[in-house]
Amino acid sequence: MKAPVSTAIAIAFGLIVLLGYFIPLPLFNALRDILLEWAIVLAGVAVFVGVANLFLVHGRKISRSQPGSGYSYVVIIAMLATIIVAALFGPTGYWSLWLFKNIQVPVETSLIGVLAIILVYAAARLLRRKLNLFSIIFFATVLVVLLGSVPLLGIEIPGLHGEFGLRSLLIQLPAVAGARGILLGVALGALAAGIRVLMGVDRPYGG
Amino acid sequence: MAADMAELRCPMCGKANPEELDVCQFCQARLKPVLPSAPIPEDEQAAVEGSSRLPEPAAQDDSLSDWLNFLRDSGAESEGPPAESGGEDQPPPAGELPQWLERTGGEASEPVGEGDSQDWLDSLRKRGEEITGPLGQETVPEESMDEDWPASVKLPDQDYVPEWLAGASLGDQAGEPLAEPPSEEESSLESDDEPDWLQKIRLRQRDETEESQSVESAPAEEPGMPDWLGEPASGVPAAPDEPAESVSDWLADLRSGGAPVGEEVELPEAPATGEELPAAEQELEQPLEETPAPPPEILEEAAAPVLGAAEEIPTAPQISDEEIPDWLAGLVAGKAAAAAAGSVEADAESLPDWLADLDKPSDADSGVIVPFGEEEPGLTFDWLQEQVRADQGLAVPPPESSEAEEVQAEKITPFVGDLSDFLEEEYLSTPEGERPPAAQPEEGLTPAELPNWLEAMRPLDAAAMSAAVLDEGESQIESSGPLAGLRGILPAEPDVARLKKPPTYAMRLQVSESQQANANLLDELVKTEGQPRAVRMGAAITSQHVWRLIIFVVLIGVIIWKALTGSQEVALPQPLPEILDTGSVIGALPSNSVVLLAVDYEPGFSGEMKATSAAVIDHLMLKGAYFALVSTSPAGVGLAEQLIQDASALGGHQYQVIDRYANLGYIPGGPMGVVGFANAPRKMTPFALDVDSTAVWSREPLQRVTRLADFDLVAVLTEDADTARVWIEQVQPALDSTPLVMLLSAQAEPMVRPYYQSSSNQVQGMVAGLLGGGSYESAHQDLLAGDGPARRYWDAFSLSMLAAVILIALGGLVSLLTQALASRDTSEGEKKS
């Protein structure tokens, strides 16, 4: 009983939204907007549910004194402090922005910085892990793009730098071609997935 | 039974076959014996007799016991076809005796077959002439004995009239129940498979036993005849006018060696010559001299069940009174007269020995109730089997086992009061030392050869296994049923039905070594699956750590050095086309334009995005644009706020919230939120996040903005290609002529460039990464006073990039050299090997 009902609802709403794009009737537009609003509201509520779940998980971990509960203390304290500050001073208040600017941004920025070192190390060991034609091509491409990104000691090498340099050529031809192919594939896949959902074949909603 | 009579049962497979077939249609065994045209030679007689012990074709009456069929056929000189199946269950014509009766030596007016069936009777006659012994002091000469006549056959007294004959003479006796229904005790002792007539015999015997106890002197030579011999079918009363003398006459003739007493009785022809008789049959004559005659009462009583059995035999011929031959009627009348006149002794004397043996008191006469199956063991056909076996040259069975001896001692016989009594009684009464030796093949006689039809029925490897089979059969004596006491009988009960101790099975599971090994392996795998594996603690510092440390030191060293020195020696890159287009778009904006700024990047990319977008935002600020900040990520609100404040501070602009920008906040739902915002921006973000003033849509300049196309410019800041694609695909259709500019991270540039370079021109401008920001600053030197973030980061960025390239190249070279050396060592090692 549960599966057919949810499937019917999903198909009906999907068709209504789709028809709103093809049939420029005010009724369909209105229905589409209403359904979208409902979806956006549900997505917003889902954020609250996620926050609540996070709070419960870490709270349970603290209550059971499980290993790693110290980090749960930090999470809950930070969450509560941010909520309190934002509630008091607003999301764009001074202290709210201060917490964001001096805690969240540096933490995440440092993680991205470590990534740079990891990527360089991985590129250096690429040929050791796998030595074949495609790995060599990839290795060479990386070097060309990196070198063509910046002038070498302030000197732009003709043929490498510039609008018609090797770097621009690699980016605009093979990279763009590949990107276009990927985008087309993604679009077709999304289209097929949407049709399958509208037909009831796929039921990602758990029906 | 009628249907059975129209079919022949294959002796091998037991399946029904049409009567007209000679060979079984299933197993190709012969159904009908071969009819020899010539007299059967001596050496084959034994084989014939022995083969006659085998299950006979179904042409014969199945209901009759084998001994009866044997006796019937034994008198035939040639293996003629068995009693015509059509005639067995049909009453013979009027005036004719039934075939089975005719064979018993009745009036030979209708000889059965070619007169061959009366050979046995002839032999009886001859024997009766020569028999001397307890019965009639007559002995049967060996040469006059029929081939197939057992050695222990004893003719009854001459004057003995069997009861069945006496009973048949009285018409009112035909339908009388000749035997009382067996009591429960008797029935319990009897086999379930025992025919009723046999049961009646037992009852009669028991009754006779009781009666004989009151008889002081039971004449040992009372006349008597086997029940089967004179007892006709039911409803066949003997002719009362038939003088008993006729019956007694032929019986007396048998005893006296052919001297007729009274009216002559034509007996069945004896074999032409005694030479045709097998030697075994000749030897059977000897015990006749010593076999006492059974008491007439016993024979009479024994005849009664036979009568009754005959009644139950559906195939027994129905003989009317008119059909009873004179001699047979005379037998019955004579018996009755003799019994009435008390001339039993005289009759007994006149009867042949073998008939007189029937009067011999048996266990039933003595009052001993012998359970069925436990009769005298001597009254079995073991001697017949031995004889046949000897004739055939088969191995003589070993001495009887203890069980067999016990059985023999108990004198178990399958029959009580039937023909076998007078046949074997004398043999059993004879001491072992006086008993004739086992029949040995005489010199000059060739071993018995099986006839063709019998040979065809013989199963494969029977010759090889016959000995073993016979050995097994010899050691097993049937202890119950109508064949009790016989050897070589197929067990009535299958082995599975016999009570025996069930095999004891070990409770332990029988597992082979390989199976046990596999099971142990699987058990270990399952156990180890749930157990945490101990992580090997490697070295604290490995080459990987070293290399990372080196890379870190190099990169961070360059950056710190350049940052500390503040050098700006490296020139900014030349403007790229997308940079120029972005500048053109922004330059074409009117003053006090309203720009939608979507900040959708993660806080970790804020440094790059700041360097990428600082010049563009400053350019927009210089144009006096009003920023409407939105974000589809929760952290975008703070990033947007910070971005504007940093750009304002960097460019020296006094951008205050509400006056110069409005932070509309977070749009949930991802792509759905973007679509909703594109369709109805006011509905999706009705309030600003400013505490002081939230109703920005009612204030200038957002008051004139009702839809997304009302914005003068839409700029999207993101580091993710998918987010960029969502904004492009969902928002751009609603923008109409409003330009869309993408401010991206370097990693998202390849996926957004197709939208910029496509003919649809969905993206009008694009600034990607630090290179794009530096190029934009290079194109607009007046922006940020020429000292924007890109300018400050460019030297360090270029130098660190060069260092990274060098490190990567060095690593690649090292990897190539390492592998080359390893392969060379491997090849050298292979060459050496």
C-alpha cells in the first residue's frame, strides 16, 4: 500500500512540474511554483533535522562516555555558542562574523593548503605507481599546464604562455571538448533518470 | 482367475503374457516347455523332473500347489503341454473324467494326452505289485517305478478307500463342509497364505488324532488313499453304485503287483521300460517296503480337506455324478461299505503300501497338535530336491545345519495329511542307517541336461552362481508357510521385513580429512572476520614523510620569503579574452545598477576566491552597483558579508549594508532553491539579514526588482563546477538580456568554459583562479590601486608553482630511473639465471 501511493504522488507531481515548463498556462505555473515552494521548505526543515540529529548523536556519545566523546563536547559547545551568538547578534553581526572569520575560515583554509602538498607529492610519485603511456601523458600535461600558468621567473615563454600558447591550447581544445562531452552525458543521464522517476521505474524516495 | 487362465505368467519376470505366446514378451523366457517328440531319455528325465520343480508356466493351475502339478505331469512320458488351461476350470464333458483325476489312474477311457499322464499311475500299479511292507507287505520293483516317483512313495493297502472317494460317493457330501473352520489356535499356527483346503486337512488331522486315541489298535495297514488321488471336485459325488471293489482293485493291484482284485481296473500305463525311469526313481522304491500304511481314518480325514481344497480351487473341474468313472465311484462305495462292514483291515490289506501309508498315525493322530510349518521335517521334498540335484550333478548340499537338523528332528512338514504323508512317512520312519543312500548318478548315465526351454529361462550367470545360490538356499530352511521345511525356497518375507537388529549408526558425523580441513579453514576465516586486525605500527618516519616534508618546506619557504620580502617582480599575466569580456560587461553597467552576487564557495577557497574576485567587485563598486547577496550554502552568508567588507576596505569604498548592499541570506533546496529564486526572488528571500532593516524589497533600489531579469548583472562566485552549472542552467533562462558572469576557482574553469565559448553564449564573462584575477588586475590597473590581492600573491604563486613543477619533475625522473634500474637488475638476474 505504501509503495503505490508514494509512487503515484511522485509521478503526479513530477508531471505537473514538467508540464509547467511545456504548457505556458497560468494554472500549471502556479502549481509548479507551489510545489517548488513546498520542496524548498522541506529542504530547509531538513537542515534543522540535520542539526538536531548532529546534536543528538554527539549528546548520546557524551552520555554513554564512548571513545571520542571529548570531540563531541567540542562540537556541541561550538554549536551552541554559535547558535547563541548568531541569535543574539544576528547572522551578519560582528561577533557572528568574527567567529566565522577567525575560526571557520582559517580551519577550512588550512585543510585546503595541506591538499596542495599532497597533490604535489602524488604527482611526483605518479610514475612510480603506474608507468604507462597514459600516465606519462598525464604527467606531461600537468607540467605544461602548471608551467604555463605562471611565467617562469617572470619570463613568459612563447609557445607556452599567452593566448595561443600550449597551455591555452590544451585548455581550450582537449579540456573543453572533454568537458562538453561530460556535460552532455550528464544532461542525458539526468534526462533519463528523470524519465525513470516519472515512469515509476526508479524510486529514490523509498517507495 | 479366469483372466489369469487366459494369460500365462512368465516364470522369470512374473508378468502376464497372452496364452498363445511361447516366449515371454518382456524377458524373452519360454512360457511353455518344449514338447519333445520322443520319449525323454533317462538322463534327461531327471532334468525334467528337476526342472519340474521350478515354477511352472502359468498354463497350469496356479492355485494348485507345485507338488500336485508335479504329480500330474510326472506321469506324462512327454512334456506335453500342461493341462489345457481352458479345460481346467471348465467341467469336462459328460462321461469324462477330469484330466487331473484321469492322471490319478482312473478309468483309462479318456487318457490324458497321449496316455503319458498316467505313467505315474502305472508305476504305482507296478510298485503296488511288488511292494511288501508295513502297508501291504508288498514292494514295488525298481524297474516298475515311475521315473518321477519318489523313493518314499508307499502305496496304501489294497482295500483302503480314501475318504475323499468315500465322500465323493455320497452326493450329499459334496456340498458339506468337510472341514471345520479352523479354530483360532489353529489359525494362529498356520500361515496366512495357506489355502483353505490345507487348513481343513489340518483340522481333520487333529480330529483324527483325537479319535485315534480312543482307538486301541489302529490298523497299521488300513486302507487309505491320498486325498488328491480320489477326491473329485466339489459337487462331484461318486456314483454309489460303483463298487468299491473297483477302487480297491486297482489299488490292490498296485499292492499285489498287478493281480487284480475283483473287477479289473485299468490303471494308467506305466513307463514302457524301467530303463526310462531315472535311477533316482528306482531307488525310491526301496523305502516303500518299510513304509507303514497310514490309518484309513487319517486318509479319510486328510481327504476331506482335500475335498474342501478342491472345492476352493476355482480351476478344479466340475464333475457331475454321471461323469464319475465307475472305478472311482467304486472306490468311494467300497470304502463306505468297508467301513460299515468293518472290513477296514481287509481293505487296508488290499490297498497298496503308499495308500496304506496314509493310515499311518501321524502327529495329528497321536493328539499332538503340530503347528503348521512345524510338521515332520521328513515329510518334505528335500529328498526330491536332493535327488534332482544329484541327477544334475550339482553339489550336494552340505549336511544340514543345526537348524535344519532341528527342523528335521521335529519332523516339520509342509503338509499334513496329504499326499506327502504316505510319500515320506516311511522314509522318515526308516532309521537313518537303513535309509537308502543318496541317489548317486549311476555309471553310464550322463549328467542331466536342462531342456532348452528351461535353459532359456535360466538367468544369466546362473551356472556360476547356482552353486552359491543353492548353497545359500540349502542353508536356509523355510520355517513357515506352505513350503515350510523345504530348502532353497525364496523367502516369503523379504529381508527387510524380517526382524533383525537395526544397524547401529555412529552419532558422530563421518567427516573425511579433506572435509575436516576445509571446515577448519572456513571456521578460521569466519572467526578472523570479526576480530580486529592488529595494525602494524610502521616506522615513525618513512620516505613518504620525508618527501612531504621536503615539499612543504620548499613551498612554504618560497611563499614566506616572497611574502616577507613583498617583492612584485614577476609581471602579471596578459589579459585573456574572458577577462576582457568580463571587464566589458561590467563597464557597460549603468550607474547605480543592481547586481545579484551569488556567493556559493566554501570557506576553504576563500583565499583564492578573494584574489580572483577582488578586482571585479572593486570594479563593480566603482560603478556604484548595489549588491544583493544570496547563497545556496549555509556558509555563503558569512562569506558574502566578508567579501563585501574586505573589498570595500581594500578599495576604499564605504559600502554599508542596506545602503549599498543587502544580504538576502541562505536559499535552501539547492537547485530547487535556485529555480524558485529565479522564478520569484522576492518570495524566496523576502527579508534581508540585517537586523535593523529587513524589508529591503520595499526600498530602493530593490523595490524595482520583481524578477531576476530586473537585475543589471548576475555574478556567481563558486569553486564547484556543478554549482556553476546549476546557476547557469537554471538561472540563465530567466535572465533574458541580463548578463551572467562567473567568478570561478581554477578547478572549475574547464567545466564552465564550454558555456562561455558556446554559441549560445550563456556566460558572458569568466574570471578563473589567481591567473584570472591577476589578468583582470593587469587589464584594469586602476582597480585596487594596482595592489590587489592577485598582485601581492603573484610572485609567491609563480615561484611556488615553479617549485612545485620542479618537484614533480624530479619525482618523475626519480621514478623513471628507479624503475629502469630495477628492470635492468631483473633482466640481468634473468640472464644470469
